[in-house]
Amino acid sequence: MIHVDGNRLVLTHYCSAGNQPRMKATTSPDGRTITFNFFDAANLKTSSEGHMERVVIKLLSPDHHTEEWIFVEDGREGKNLFDMRRGRS
């Protein structure tokens, strides 16, 4: 879920791992890439436990964006890339 928290844009991920990492947004100079970086989490005992660490959203057109989700566990990164396109009827 993406929401405003005070003066920042925050992504809260309700993870199947049972934790809820929160990530703060920064934008690229052209405004077409939004990067959310981990700053804290609920139900995360240690930083080595598996959790979402970063999400990068690239706005490619009004009908097309990509999302790269980076999961970290014991210092290892796993990445998933999603290519999202609006369907035409």
C-alpha cells in the first residue's frame, strides 16, 4: 500500500513472510522512476530475517510501468520484475 505519511511518500508491504516493511520514496530527476527504500518494519525481529528491502517503479508510459521488488534474507537478494501494461478493449 502506498500512502502519504507526514511529508513523505511511504510504501507498506504486507508480506506473506509475516512482516510489514515500510519503505520511503525518492524520485529520479525526470520523475519517471520512484525508488522505495526500507526504513523500518513491524514484526521483523532482526534485519537478517527475510523482508522486502526495495521497490523500484519505472513509469514508461501512461499505460505501461515496471516494478522491481527486492527481497533480502541473510544478506542475499532475490529480485522479481513485473511488467505491467494496461489492456486495450
